[in-house]
Amino acid sequence: MSAVLVLIDHHDGVLSKGSLELLTKARELGEVSAVFCGAGIEVARPALAEYGAATVFVVEGDATDRHPVAPTVGVLAALVEAHAPAVVLVVATIEGREVAGRLAVRLGSGVITDAVGIDADLVCDQQVFGGSTLVRSRVKRGTPVIAVRPNSWPAAPSPSTPAEVTVQPAPAASDVLATVVERVREAAGDRPDLADATIVVSGGRGLGNAEGFGLVEALADRLGAAVGASRAVTDAGWYPHAAQVGQTGRTVSPSLYVAVGISGAIQHRAGMQTSKTIVVVNKDREAPLFELADFGIVGDAHTVIPALLAELDRLST
Amino acid sequence: MLLVGNIERMEPLSIVVCIKQVPDSWAEKSLRPRDLRLDRDAADAVLNELDEYAVEEALRLQESRGGETTVTVLSMGPARTAETLRKALSMGAGAAIHLVDDGLEGTDAVGTSYALAQALATVPYDMVILGSESTDARMSVVPAMLAERLGVAQLTHARKVTLDGTTVTIERVTDDGYATVRAELPAVVSVVEKINEPRYPNFKGIMAAKKRPFTTLALAEIGAEAAQLGLAGAGTEVVEATKAPARSAGDISDDDGTGGARLAAFLVAKGFVS
Ligand SMILES: Cc1cc2nc3c(=O)[nH]c(=O)nc-3n(C[C@H](O)[C@H](O)[C@H](O)COP(=O)(O)OP(=O)(O)OC[C@H]3O[C@@H](n4cnc5c(N)ncnc54)[C@H](O)[C@@H]3O)c2cc1C
Ligand SMILES: Nc1ncnc2c1ncn2[C@@H]1O[C@H](COP(=O)(O)O)[C@@H](O)[C@H]1O
């Protein structure tokens, strides 16, 4: 059975939900070779075994952390050369997408980004033009490189006892030209990460101010959801930029997306349009986001959300 | 925001901005039944929104650097892409290069980065600035691919660019915040919309644009291998495209005082509340 190379996306060894989904899919496609860069392998080991990795390539040193994208590409390219996998899978994060793109250039391969499905012949499903068109495409040159959108299928464990292989990165001089001086986390507290969340509650300018935005945070916490925001909110500094959903923010496709006081500009829709169920609360019936809503309340967020929270409390007692 | 320091060491720079013409984002997009490619003739074509921010950043850099610093815009695309290049000239770019050739039709992102890299071999550059994403392809990969091809520093997804002499520092947007990333020129930079507020071309700019150098390049002039370009040279192929079923109309109602309670009932019925 040929190998499937999976680049693991994680925070200090805690695998993202996207990584678990990739491992699940990779088991259907071949023998799973996970590639782990950065610190935290001790934390990651149990999850890699639980989700069925046959081999774990543990990349030594901090080159892949100190220099964005390029050294990781070097590691993957060397592994492709040595092991001729059937396909390379990465999670379609900001960094993952760029790794996929550069790797395809280095290997002379084709690359597919934002796959939401992959069949046994490596034909990928993609949703384009805001989900209005479904495309099936495949890589026709070289080792296929595929960046997969999180939340595209469920993750399921299938325990294994992985063999661990250490890898010494040997980045080229041109791979270490850009250096990370500092990393700053802006995402708030213990809430789930946007990309991983099953439920996202997002707020817009209609909340009025940072205190008003607190209603969105309260609802998110009640539902165990991630908090999202429109650009109007991140520009105003009511919530960190990392939470921006949309064309130039994060693209999410949770089971439930609740939008409060967001008008639904095309740039916002680009990031949430493929959510499975969409709920909209807006005081203007003409707000374009209602066009996408499965359930909508035309009303003032400052009365509707507190009433919703009170009702949820009442139902749970 | 752009900050420039260290006045003594301010050598003039050559900045090239890669811009793309895309269908208007509000227009309905569809694939041509014939070859499953984006029907570009059906929609109005505009300058990719984020590329306006890239042009703006280059102009601010030029203004603060002063002297001989140049801004050239480069675009690959069919004949009507010339309009988009003119728009960037009217914003204030000093020269335009249009890469146009029948052999480019159907080129994918890998091929686009190859063609742009070949074209960049014909112009000196210290910094190449791009948008971080095109609204039609939405792949967000061309800037990283271009850095790979050129073998220069990749400083992408910048929400802030600071230039000090020949050292460039950016705030790179990450999935949970940002990273401060630094490199020496030359570099490939891509920008997100938080970076600045693009200017509108004024009448003077529109008139001046008509007199600016405008170079048209064909594939033979940049020494690009045709086999890596066009539909035949693409690394991927679309095997099937179907229209997604239209979303069924939602249940939208006015808040008559029961809105919150009805919303709670909806969430419970759908199993979203535990
Ligand atoms: C290059 C570019 C990239 C962009 N990228 C993004 C992006 O990634 N993400 C993004 O979100 N935007 C993006 N934008 C901005 C986008 O165009 C919109 O400006 C933005 O999404 C508007 O945010 P909003 O819906 O919160 O604000 P508004 O459009 O001002 O809407 C506020 C809404 O709140 C409603 N409202 C007001 N008061 C209340 C109340 N009391 N209760 C209930 N509802 C109320 C109003 O009816 C209105 O519909 C981008 C723009 C550009 C040019
Ligand atoms: N045909 C093109 N000509 C010039 N620049 C391009 C072209 N295609 C993409 N780009 C640049 O690459 C950026 C990212 O595009 P993409 O990777 O397609 O999302 C765009 O914002 C442009 O700056």
C-alpha cells in the first residue's frame, strides 16, 4: 500500500481538528505517514497513535518554527523524494495553503486548495463561487498536493502503534531568508478555535460597541462555540483580528453559524457561506445575509439575544 | 501602515506590484459548459480588490522613500487586462507591463507563478508586492509560489510593513494572531486589507496615466516554455462541475417579543443545545 504523507497542524502538540480529519481520510487512501514539525511531540504522540498513523516523521530543531513556510516545504520535498507517497495532504490554514503551493512548485506537481472531499482516485470536491458551484478536480502532474478545508468530514479514531523516525531538516539558504522575530497570540481565552468549531457565533457592527459585542461572547460560551467577527468589529478593535471571518479573514464551514448584527457584505459571505445551518439576527429585514439564513429573526440584538439566553437557561432547569 | 526609518541609507528601490483582473465580486460567476472554466466574458472585470491595497502600499513606500524609487505594475491576462493596468497607473504607478499571449489561456496558479517569475527577469526589482488572495481563484498561493520561483524572502499576509534601510519587517497574519517576520531585500510581500486605505484615482492621475510607459510582453519575449502554461500545461484538471442546489428559503420572522424564545426552540430542535 502506498504512503500518504500528512503534515500535522497543531498548537504546541495539540492536534487541530483538521489534523484528526486528515488522518482519518489518509487511512482510507493508504498507509499514513504523519510529519510533525515544531515543539510538542510528547503531547502529540497519543493522538497520532489514536488516529492511526503508521509512521511519524519527527522533524528535529526549530528551523520550521523560526522561518515560515519554506523549511517545512524542504522537509516535505525530501520525504516525497525518499518515499514516493501517493499524495501529500495538508490542512488549509494560512500557512498550510502556502506550504502546499510552494511544495507543488518545488516538486513540479499540481496543487488543489480547499478540498472538501477526496475519493479513492484522489479526485477532490471543491465548492467554488461561494458554494454555488461544486467542482470535482484532480491533479494530473506529479505527486498530488492537496490542502483540505477543516470540518469537511468527521474524524474517527483507529488506534495504531506508530514507528517514529527522526528527520534532520536541511533547509537551503533561500529557505531561511525570512525569520520570525516574535509570535503573538490574539485569539481569546479558552474558546474553541474558529477553524475547528462545530458552532460559530459571529457579531457585527450592529452590536454597537465592545460591551454590546459581549452578548455574542456570552451566546458563544453558552453554546460552546467559537467567536467570529465582521471586519467592522475587528477594525473597531472590539475583538481580535484573528477572529475575522471573510475573504481576508478565516473561512469557516461549521454545522451552525449564528450571525448577529452583520449585514452580509460579499467579503463576509465569502468566509461563511458554506456553513451547514445559518441563523441571522438583524434589525433590518433587507440585510443581504437573510438571503442565506435558514432561520432569521428581524429584531434588535440587544433584546433578542438576552431573551434567547434567558430561554436557554429556563429550558435547562 | 508603512513606516520608513534610517534616512541616510535610503537607496532608491524598484518595486513591482503584481495585479490581477477579476470578475466583479458582486457579479454571478459560472463555469463555461464547453471547458469548465470561469466564464470571464460574462461578468464585468475589475482590479482584484486586494491588489489595490498592494498598489497603495507600493505608492506609500515610494512617497516616503522619495527620490528615484519606482513603482511598476505587472499583470498577466487577456487583452482587456490593459484596463486594469491603466487603473493602477491612474492611482500613481509609474509604468505598466502586460503579459499577454494566447498560450496563457487556462494557466493555473503554478503556471501563473512561473510566467510572473519569467517576466520579472526582464525588470529589476527589490520588492515585489501582491494581494494575499484573488477574489476569483481564492487560492492564496501565488505570492508564496513566486517567492519559491525567485528564490527570495517570502513576507506574505502582511497587515503592516516597515522598511528600515534594506530590512523589511512585517506583521504576518496567522490563524491565532500575528507573527513579526523580518528579512533583507529583495523580498516578495503580500498584503491583507488591514494594511491601508487605497486612494481613488483623480482626474490628474487619469490624464497622467495615458502618458506612462506601457510595455506588452509575449511569451517568446520572456523565454517561457509554453509546455508549462495554458490549459495543457496546468497541473490540475476539472473533471466535473455542477450547480449546487439552491438554498431553500429560510424561516424569517419579525421579533414580536417571542423572537428569542423561538430561536431557542429552533436551536434545541436542531440539536445544537445540550
Ligand atoms: C478588500 C476587502 C476585504 C474585506 N474583507 C472582509 C472580511 O474578511 N470579513 C468581513 O466581515 N468584511 C470584510 N470586508 C468588509 C465588508 O465589505 C463590510 O464592510 C463588513 O463586513 C461590514 O461589517 P458589518 O456587517 O459588521 O457592518 P455593517 O455592514 O455596518 O452592518 C451592520 C448590520 O447590523 C445591523 N444592526 C444594527 N443595529 C442592530 C441591532 N441593534 N440589532 C441587530 N442588528 C443591528 C444593521 O442592520 C446592519 O445590517 C472587506 C472589505 C474589503 C474592501
Ligand atoms: N494573472 C496574474 N497577474 C498578476 N498577478 C497575479 C495574477 N494572478 C494572481 N496574481 C497575484 O497573486 C495574488 C494572489 O492570488 P491567488 O493566489 O490567485 O489567490 C493576487 O492578489 C495578485 O497580486
